[in-house]
Amino acid sequence: MSAAKIFVRERRKGREGGKMPRYRLVAILGSDLKIKADHLRKKELEEIALAAQAEIVYLDDSKDGSGKDDDDDDD
């Protein structure tokens, strides 16, 4: 069985310097892990991943809202 993965991305509405959790949980693959929070701090993610023997995957978040990266080289 492959290792479990926790997919997260940075929050879009988070304030710079604010004391708000920075990461939004997107999905969990290959584990019976159940997380009740939507927003988590990096330290919390790391501790959960360590305990669950899971890998954290940080998803790229395009800032323009189009869903496409600026550096698409598909041409």
C-alpha cells in the first residue's frame, strides 16, 4: 500500500501577519484519518502527518483566479 498523502493549499483570504491558520485542507488520500478542521497551521499539519505517517503535498495556488499558472508551456 502506498503512503498516505494530505493535500493542502495556502488560504486565499488569510491576512498577512494575522494570527490565522495559513493552510486549507483540500483532500486526504489513502488513510482512515479524519480531520475536523478546515484551516490548519503548518506545525499542526506536520504533527498530524508525522503521527499518521503521511506526506504533506502543498498544492500550487494561482493568484489570478483563472485556475491556470502564468508559466504554462504547452504551446
